[in-house]
Amino acid sequence: MDTIWKVTAAVIDIDGGAPEVRFSKVCLKRHSGVTRLVRMEEDKDRAAALSRPSVIVVTGGGVSSKPVVDGDPAVARIMKSGELYVTVHAGDGTSPTVDFIRKDSVSGIVPELERDCALVIGIMVSRNAGDIGAMVEQSCSRRLGFRRLPSDVPLLAALCGQLYRSLRLPLLVAYLLALAVNWMLFSWISGRLQQRRSEHDAMVRDREAAAESDSRQKGLERMFSDLPDLAARSAAGRVAGAVPAGTRLTGLSISSGDEDGTSPDRGARISVSGETLDPEEIVEMSRRLAGTAGFRQADISSIGTDGRYRDRLKFNIDVRR
């Protein structure tokens, strides 16, 4: 199975001036144990470049090169020196060469790259910049491979970190999207709960008003049923017939008997209480009581506002037969 690996080539160019570092994104395909370069492109995102496994390549005119000759003591000293970065290049049809550079020439750069890179696969040296791709292939072919992952903990950690960094932004966007959906759902549910709460409160108020009205009606019924004689009941019926459409009776008191006690019906005194939204209906009811209802006198004794509902008027009318 073909696998694609993405690594970084951190190229240190030493060409007489101050060393310059540039990063390239390298895609490698591994097939049947052979690693081949697919493409290499410049990567200006330093953070992304350092998050991938990296190969450090030192190149330029500051790199020394020497042909490899059997038995040459100079080549042996170069290969054994701990103060040099050394890479042997096998020439195509030519004798191999060894390229090398003193470590202190790049002492301010290589240690920094080794510290910042997720994983340094190798440090290669080449006088010829055209060999960078081949050196990256050579260095990675010895290290990259799924079979090596269980035993190569640094490579596994670097790949996991790279995967985390690639998934971090999509996961963050998904998390923020989930938060936004949750907030909208919470707002909708809160609105629905508030609406249900308002409907419940209105229903409770309606029930309380209906219970109060039923209680008043039952009280009036008890008062009517307790009237002592037919004349008082007739008077109550005439009072009810004089009530305007927008007025509601809340109380009715009937006392029978005149001053000398000889004619209960003629001396009956009636106290009517009620409530309305229109003050003119109070005057109209008083006029009806003294007119069409057949009572001798109807006087408005009091008018006031309701303590809970300021637009509702409460009144009392004293009626004489």
C-alpha cells in the first residue's frame, strides 16, 4: 500500500554571507519499502513547517567537499571528527564525495532548529543545492515507515502532534458551532418556557376571577333565597332589570318595613353595589331605578376606583320604594 509522508526540509544556505534558513514542504511516497520524492514546495509558514518531522540540510559555498579515495587519511579524519557535520554522496557514474562543514559555523542555527522542530530526522550536508531532494529521500527512507512507529516513540509523538494541529481548527470551529446551536436552542426553549409561564399565570388569574365571580353569584343567590317575603323578591327582580349591559352587581341589600310598620312593601330600603368601566352607566342605572323600575327614589351614595384595576369604578346606590 502506498503511503504519503509530509516532512519539512530546513535548508541552511551558507554562501559567504550570514546563514539564511528557508523551509520547504516535501511530500514523499513510500511504496514497497522505497521512498520517492513526489513534490517539494517553499513553505513560508514557519509554525506549520516546524510541526512536521524535519530534515536539516546545510548547503552553499561554505560547505567543503572532498573526493573519497581509499586509504586517504584526510577522509578518515573527516569521517571520524566530532566537530564536523558530514555527508557522503555516492556520485552517479563518478567517484563518491564527502561534504562537510564545521559545526561551529552553524552553531547559532542548528541547535535552535533541533529545539523548535517537532522531530529532526537527520542533518545532511551538500555543497550542491540540487542534491537537497535526494538527501531528504535518503534520510527519510531509513526512518519513515508504519512498521517502525510502535518502536519509534519520537516519530509517533511528532505524527500525533501534526495530526492534532491539523485537526485543531476544524474541531474548534465545530465546538463553536455546537455552542452557537446550543445557545439558539436554549434561547428558543427559554422563550417557550416564558410563554408557557405567562399562559399559566393568565389561566390562574382567570380561574381566580371566575372563582370570585362564582362566589359572589352564590352569595347573591343566597341573599335572594333568604328574602323574607314576595315583595322583597319582586323588588330584587326590578333592580336586576335596571342594570345596564356594561355594569355588574356585586351586592344587594334589602330591608323591608316603613317607619310605622304598617306597610312593609312601601317602606322597603334597598342598597345596590356594583362595578363598571363607564361612569355614565352608574347615572343611567340610577335613572332606570327611579323611572322604569318603579322605585320612588334612587340616590348614588358613593363612587370610587378599584384598588387593583384603576379603570374600574365601584359604586353604591340607595333605593327607596
